[in-house]
Amino acid sequence: MFAEFGYGILVVSFIVAIYSVFAAVYGATSKSAAMVESARRSMLLMFPLISLSAAALIYLLVNNHFEVAFVYEVTSRSMPTYLKVTAWWGGQAGSLVFWSWLLAAFASAVTIRKWERDIEFLPWVIVICSTTLIFFLGMVVVFENPFTRFWLVNGNVEPHMFAPANATLFTAGDGNGLNPLLRHPGMVIHPPMLYLGFVSYVIPYAFAMAALITGRTDDRWIRLTRRWSLWAWLFLSFGLVLGGRWAYDVLGWGGYWGWDPVEIAAFMPWLTGTAFLHSVMIQEKRGLLKHWNMILVILTYALVIFGTFLTRSGVLSSVHAFANSPIGPFFMGFVTLSLVVSIALVIWRWPMLRGETEMKSMLSREALFLLNNLLFMSVLVICFWGVIFPLVSELFTGQKVTVGPPFYERATAPIFAALMFLMGVAPLSAWGHSTIQTLGRAMWKSALAAAIITAVLFATYTQNYIALIGFFLIALVLLVTFQEFWRAARARQRAQSENFLTSLTRLMGRNRRRYGGYIIHISMMLMAIGILGIEIFQKETQGSLKQGDQLDIGGYTVEYRELASWDDSGKGVNFTRATIDVYKNGIYLGELNPRIDYYFDSQQNMTIPGNRSTFRDDLYVLLVDWQPVSSMGATFKIFVNPLVNWLWIGSLLFLVGIIFAAWPDRDPAEEPVRVARKANQTSAAD
Amino acid sequence: MTEETTNEKRGVSLPVQIAIWTFLAALLALVAFGLRRAQNPMAEIGKPVPQFDLEYYPGYEYNGTAKMSLADLQGKIVVINIWASWCKPCEQEAPDLEEAWQFYKDGGDVVFIGVDYVDTPAGASEYLTKFNISFPNAPDLKSNISSILNRQMGVPETYFIDRAGVLRHVKIGPFSSVNEIKSIIQGIE
């Protein structure tokens, strides 16, 4: 009953979406406000409709309806209810419904806003959102139906949506259960965050396309969508960070990022999105880079769709890949359609997108932002090449060559270093015009202090030159950024005769985007400290210890005390947990409990590290193997990950920064128009 | 509409347009190629594994030959471990695999074959030396084995083929112990 209901609603939403596209196109071309309004209403209908279908799916998941194939694949009786709900996005079919549901929510939110001033955009925004929705719903309705049920036909169990002739419904006793790797709090929110990020980039794209189609190619579409793109960026960033944390906690290889094709597929739209956040400011302040912003938005959307396609179709081998699926060719068709249409539109409207002024100085802030964009694009090109190179190589030479982490690390590290340097310089440069002298005057104190810090680190911490370059850049950016806060707050303090803290908070409140951006820069540097620490200074060892044996690593001494193994039949898991004592310089620090969980339903192991985390380093212990009698010994793999905690601290600050910058303060449509038309604008006038 | 009126309205020149569309077409063709490969049927548990040949890395041999053909190994249990030198979880299971191989190799009944997926010869050789791997290893040239097994996930993956050449078990991710490997092989006997 629920299965038919859920599927029926999906089909209805699919038809409504098709209708809304036709109504919007007809309304726009025949100038019929009534038709556009009809399209808008059908767009608004999508969210409640898909919600109903999703509710039916969740009902089936939570109530162990194992006659439904999707429920059978992703849940089992032993799973707690919250995991059964989140299993919604634990498999291909369900996650496509989830995607559609989020997209419908965002599209509805957009269609509700006041449209008086931009009414010509409305039909085309509806067309883009609905077309994307048609495509995702089409996949669900035709290929990956989460409501398909098992039927017993002549003694065989077959999945069908509707009962074949002479068939009876077949209900399995228990389900397969969700992959244990996905039964982690980080995994519960990592995919939805990424999807939110992906989906919210559809909205800026829809506005960009509307601007191209209507020919209203001024800044309006950018003003309407820049906050969207900030939120989209927030979700995407948060999704990436959560994925890293999950890998660190669960995958048991002591790392957080593996340059896996699917990780890169999510990272690529982040790169273009980040570039867009910067270059959009140049269009707002200086009226430049209109072509470029358009291309970035299209690229971001294309990479979102392309990344999803690569993940879902099995084109790339990856730990993230979904099982072999028939949606590939259909998805391919949609990727082709959206790329061809977008490129054709940009070429058609190219002459209308010319800049209003020209760049005057190679050191002006807009020039440095452009450089920042080029660097982001270089990372993108490296990533893209790395992702498709195995295909290229296989096609032309028949050989596959590694495109593993070393390739990406070596190729991108210098670019990231350059980006860090820019982060130190660009905030000091002025819109319109800067010179070496003005920049040097603004920077020399910070640069000198950073050099002194680096010298101290050289003397006391490390002689590794890559690390020293990294630490120098980190110190430089942090100092420059703090100096910016200090300088501006002091200036305001003098002018307004307030106390320093009041000045600082008011200043930040008035320039949310600017100071939110600076907070993000600071957080990036904290993350860079963590990344340098784990990438350059990570130590590892492996050893089999008998009870009471000790192992030394990185100043720590670990001692194997005991091992326990027990079944938790309620959860359907066997736990094997070791207890080890940790000492440093003879002082007892506490115990760690690395363990291995064995899931009966899916017959899979999960290695959970014991981790002792401090600002200085993490002691990360994995239980690798054990003898049947615990006194005989167990094998451990032990990592010391210096400074890695700063990666997570930085991630949290990063979220604070984005939320600070994106927090709605007033209607963006009411914001003052471009202020910085004059050439010699100072940076403080942002 | 745009504010500009004085500038000449230059569009995108034809050669650039041709370049853009050619690039797009090439990219899509490439992806279509990858897609077609991905659509091949996956090796299924309970079904025979299609025949394939391998040439081992220098220094490796089995039964006095540096080449292998799956057909020649009929009657033995074949354990195919897919790994790569850049793969962290592979390092976790490498000592266990070698230990299991030491246990089975003299019996002659079970063959372990390492298949190195998208790797450089230098990286592979360093990895094999580091973990002292003695069972035969071969590169997955043209990703041939991966496409025959139609692998979808990352490395490591291990495929267990029974004496009749039928795929019996697939392990995705690293083994957690020697005993795990042994118990899977015992289950096939």
C-alpha cells in the first residue's frame, strides 16, 4: 500500500515537473503572466508531493518492510530507528529521492520570494530547476525505484514494482543492513551536507541561465544569488570536512583525505565555488569579470552534476561508488544536455557580458583576486586531469598509470602555497591600484615577525624545509589578518571614541562578508597547520605485543594490558576491544581502547581506533589482529599524528566564519549599489 | 540590458567556438567510453570467472613460469588480491596476506595472486620489498582484470575462486587478520 502510494506520488511529481517546464516556457514566450503563475504554483507543489513520497519511504524503512528491495538492502532489524531513517540516503535509489526532495525544497524557497523587480527571471529559473528535477525524478521513476518489491514468480524471487502474473509478494525475514562504515554519526550527516551543497548550487546556476536567456546580464543575478552561493559553499565545505573526520575516525588508516576520485568529484565544485566567492566581489565592486563569473557558475553546476554522475554510474572505481547501475546513459544524456545548452547560451550572449572598466594595476586587489582564481583553476585542472587520466590513458595507450595521492600532493602543494601567500597579500591591496611600495609598507612588519617565528621553529621544532615554508606562510597570513582586524578596529575606535571591543564587534557587524572572510582565512591557516603536521611529521609503527609488553613511538610508550571480546546480540555486533595504557616520559596518561566491531548482518568488520588527542599531537592506535587467548598477544598499528587537531579546530572556526558571513542581515535587494567605482579606492572602504 | 554601448560587440570567434565544442565532444566521448566499460556485467558470486592471463612482475614466478592463465589454475583455489602501492588500507593487510600465503604455499592447493591496480613499477617494487611479499604479483595492465571482475570499489579487494573456477567470495576492504583469510578459504574447501 505504502509502496504503491509512494511510487504513485513520485510519478505525479514527475508529471507536474514536466508541466511546469512547459507552462513556464509558454508563459515566458507568449508573455502570459497567468501561465508563469501556473508554472510557479506547480513548482511550489513539488516539495509537498516529494515529501509525501519520502514519508512513505521512511515509513517502510522504519517498519522493516523487507518486501521492498531498497529496505531489504539498506536496513536490518537490529538497526536503531534513527539509522533506519538515515538509511534513506544509504543507497542509490533512496539518495536520488533525497536529492530530488532537497532540490524541490530549494526551488520552492526561491519561487516564494518577492519577484516584482525580477519577474522576467522567474519563468527561466523555474525551467532550470524543474528540468533538473525532471531528470532526477526520471531516474527514480524509471531506473532506480526505491519502492520496487520482491515477488515470488514460479519459485524465483524477482524485483518488480507491480505484481507480475501469478506472483505472490515475497518478504525476507531480515534485511542486509546498512554498510557498517556508514553507521557513524559523521556518515549520518556527511552525505546530506554534501547533497545540500550540491543542490543549492543549482539555484545560482538557474539565475545565471535566466540572465543569459533574458539578456538581462547586469549584476542583478549575482546580487540575487550570492548569499545562496555562500550557503551552498557552507554546506559543501561542511560536507567535505565531515567526510574527512569520518575517514579519520572510522576508516582506520590514520588519514582524513585519500584523493579518491569521488572525494575529488566533491572537491572540484568546491574549488570553482571558492573561486566564484572571490571573483563575484570584483564584479560587484568594479564591474569586471562578468564572463568569468558566468563561466564559474556554469562550471560549478556542471561539476556538481558531473561529479554525481561519476559517482553513480560506476565510471570511476572508488570506495564511494555505488553498485553498477543502469542510470549511466540517462545521466550522461543530461550532462551533455546541460553542458551544450550552457555553453551555447554563453557564446550567444558573450558580447553582452563585457566589463565596465579595465584592470589598471597588476597589484590591485582585483588583479590579485584574478590571480587567486587562476590558482584555484589550476588546482581544478590538476584534479580533473587526475580523475579522467586513467580513462585517457586506457583509451589511447591501453596502460593505466597511477593517479594516486602522490600525484595530487606534488602537483597541488606549490599552488596551495601560492594561494596562502595571496591570502597574506591580497587583503592589504587596494581596489583599483596598489604598488609594491604600498604593499611592502603594509606587510613588512608581519613578514618580519613571520620570519622570526620560522627561525624559532627551525631552531626548536623542525629542519624540514617544506614544513618551514608552510609555517612561514601560515604565520604571515595569520599576522596580516590579525593586523587587519587591529588596524581597522583602532581606526574606528579613534573616530568613534568607543572602546576597542565595541569598535571591533561593530566593525565586523557592518562588514560581515569581509570579516567573515578573514575568519575563514584564519581557519584555513589552522587547518593548514594540521595538514602540515600529519602529512610531514606523521610517525607510524606496528608491533605484536604480549600482555605487559611495551612499544615506544614519538615520545609515547604504550603498554598492552588486556583484550575482551563479546557479542551484543541486540545490535548484531561482536566487539573485540583491547585496553592499552599510555605513558609519556614515565607519566601515566590514561588508557586507550582500540576495537574491532564485527557486524553479523553484513559480515563486515569495522576498525575503530583508540585516539588520544591533544593540541600537540594525536596518539592513534588501531587493533589489527589478536590471538584467541588474550594473554598471547595482539597486534597494533600506532600512529602519532602531530598537530592534526588543528585541522578540526580550524574546521569549526571555518563554519563560524561562513555562518558569520552568510547570516542574513537585510534583504540583499535593498543593499546599496556598487560603491567603489572610483579608481583609487582604499581597501578600508570595502 | 548591459550598460555598454560604445564598445564594439565582439562575439566568440569561430575558431574558439570550434575548439570549445571539439573539447566538449572529446570529453563526452571519453566519458562515454568509461561508461560503456562500466556497463559490463560484474563478476557474480556463484558464476564462473571469465578467463584471463597475467604476466608477473620481474622476479616472481609460480610453478616455474612467469606467466599465468586462469584456466591453468583449475583444480586449485585461487585468491586474487587487488592492491596498489598508494593504498593505505592495503598496507594494513599486506603482512597478513603474506603470512597466509606462507601457510598455504607448500600444500600447492591454494594460489595467491596479487594484482597491482593503477600503479607505477617503482612504487610497486618498493611496496613488494617493504612487505616482503613472496606470492606472485602482476600489474593489472590495461586494467584488464579490473574490468573482467568489473570492480566498482576501491583497493584492496580480494576475490576467492574455487577449484571449478567459480567466484565464491569477494572481500572488499582490508582483512583484519590472518584467521579471516584462512576461514574464508576453509569455507570454500
